[in-house]
Amino acid sequence: MLTLKLIQDNPQEVIDKLKIKNCNAQELVNGIISVDTSRKSLQTELDGGLAEMNSISKEIGILFKEGKRDEADKLKERTAELKENNKILGDKLAEAEKELHSLLIQLPNIPHPSVPAGKSDADNVEIRSGGVMPELAGDIVPHWELTKKYDIIDFELGTKLTGAGFPVYKGKGARFQRALIAFFLDEANKAGYTEVVPPLMVNEDSAYGTGQLPDKEGQMYHCTEDNLYLIPTAEVPVTNIFRDVILDAKQLPVKYTAYTPCFRREAGSYGKDVRGLNRLHQFDKVEVVQVAHPDKSYEVLDSMVAYVEGIVNKLGLPYRVLRLCGGDLSFTSALTFDFEVYSVAQEKWLEVSSVSNFESYQANRLKLRYREEGNKKPVLAHTLNGSALALPRIMAALLENNQTEKGIRMPECLIPYTGFEYID
């Protein structure tokens, strides 16, 4: 969340900048400042009452030593009054702090100055593209027909076992999936990311720390009896490794990667755009996460974008990189770049990665800080993450773009992992 100091020092600037996200924050910012003013007044009054109680307690002790019991008893009556009043003030202060927090978490992150204005994904800006569009001969079919032809993914069986959006990978399809995961993890390890295997369920504090709560609770699977959430992305448990942590500035940047299944309800999703692998409720993804120094986080963001671009290039997929507009930017992100690969059979672009800088927004929720050498006071770090990569649409594009008369050709970089050159 945004820091209270930022809102107090620059209220109009916060309001103006959030307009890029199509957020009218005037009422919310005014409410935050008003509640904070009341909170400060209550704190001042309570501090005064506590100080007076402390002073009277000392005075009572002196009076008793001097044998002035009557005067001491009168002061004890005043102490009782102060104690009751301080309790009332403390309760009011707690309520004000709770209200202030509830208002603060409703404000989205401020977008970076480079974020373009816009209402939806139609207003995102392409910053570059790469790869070569495949020229395929013969009948080109979408991946949901290819998976049935080669018996590598069974969507109907997944529906029988669980429901729509939970496919079963079989034979070479399962090995293809495993090969992609291993390839992505090996690439991350080469790039200096430390691999972790996190839990697939998180508690409420973790979901709050990265901004899934209270913004996206409807998109997460919730285990109500234990109040745990199935993770929508490895970003949640991996970033929360650093919750309530103070790092040494020399440790930055910290680089972690993780492979996990991900679970998303995708409520309201239907139609041709969700067919096959295009949108699943359970899918595999390799995530990269960095904790960076605020002065260098945008250099880190550029390096992460270049890293994802390198993987897509190795897979031989045509791609484009988009700078998200304000209307398509997530609640927590300051700047996001999306990667899309082109599906020849579907004749459309498929999103396969988002790489984002959250600046200090998540870190403030997480209480994730670092300390410079010689400085006593810790400072909020910056957090970043990216999909590197999400598997379903990558697999869909590879299946569709690499179909040949011999079968589906594997990218050269994957053959050491699959153990075969073709799915046939």
C-alpha cells in the first residue's frame, strides 16, 4: 500500500497520478487525511493522559512517604478518572487506526510516469516485437484438435475428474510439460535465481502481503475450514518469504525462482477465448521474483524483461512486448510489461508473461525493508516479479506453430529435456 507520509505530503499529486489508473481517489485521500488527523489528536490526548497518570503516581508515592494520606487519596481518585478516560481514548484510537488502515488498502499503487493513459488492453502500447512468423503448409488446426489427434492432453477426462479447466496431460504431452518446466528452471538458475519450492497454500497474511487480499479474493480458491488459499501464482509465497524481514543493502538484489501449479477460479470466463489451454483453473508456471534497491529497481525491471525475452527467443516463438496502459495495470503494479506470442492456428496473440515493478507498494504491506551500512533506520525495499514462463499458452503456441507432416516439431532447446524431436 502507499505510505501514509506520501499521502500526507502530496495528497493532490497522489490524486492526479491515480487518474492514469482511472481511479478517482479524491474522496478516499480526503478521508485518509481526515481520519489521520483525528488519530493524531487522539494519540496526543492519550499521551497527555498517560503522562499525567505517571506524574501523579510518582507524587502519590512521595505524599505517602511524607504521611499526607488524605492528599494522596485525592490524587488516587484523579488517577482512577484518568485510567477510565485513557481506556476510552485507547479504544477510540484503535478504531481510528483500524479505519485508517481500511482506507489505505483501498488505494491502488501509483503508476510510473511512463504508463500510458487508457481504459483497457486495447490501449496497451507495443514497444517491440521479435521472432519469425511460421509459414505452415497444409491444414492448420488449433491445439485442442492437435492434442486429441496425438492423444497428449485429455480435456474431457479432466472435466470428468474435476471440472472444466483441469486438463490431464498424457504420454508425450506430460513429458513436454515437464520439459518446459525443467528448461525454464534451468534458465533461471543460469541467470542467478535461487530456486525454492514453496507451499501451494498460503494464509491470509501472505495473501494480504502481495495484494491478493482484499482485491482478488473472488479469484482464489479458499479452503474455508482452515482459512487457507490455493496460490494463484508463486509470487505470493515467494515474495512473502521476506515478510517482516530487514535485509542488509549489500544483499540486494535478492533473486528467487519457483515452479508451482497455480490455481485461479477465473470467474465469469467463458467462450472461445477460454477453449483448450487458453484459460485454465489449474496451470503450471515458473516465476521469478526480485527484491531490489529502490534506486535500481527499474534497471532490474529492464533486466527481467530482457531475460523473459531471451527465453521466448530460444523457443522460437513470434512475440511482442507491451507496456500496459493505466486501465489495464493491476491494482498493485507501478509498471508492467506483458509478453504475447502469436498463435498461427488461432490467428491471435496469447499473453504468456507479465513482468512488473511494484516499487514499495507490496513491501509496505509486507514490512519488507533493508538497511544501508551506517544507517539505523531501515527503508522499504522494492519488489518485482515476472512469469518466466506460464506454460499453457506457451504450449498451445508451440503445438500450433510447429505442426508439420511428420508431427509436432520440438524446439531445439527442448530436445535434451523431452528426449524426442517430434510428437507423432
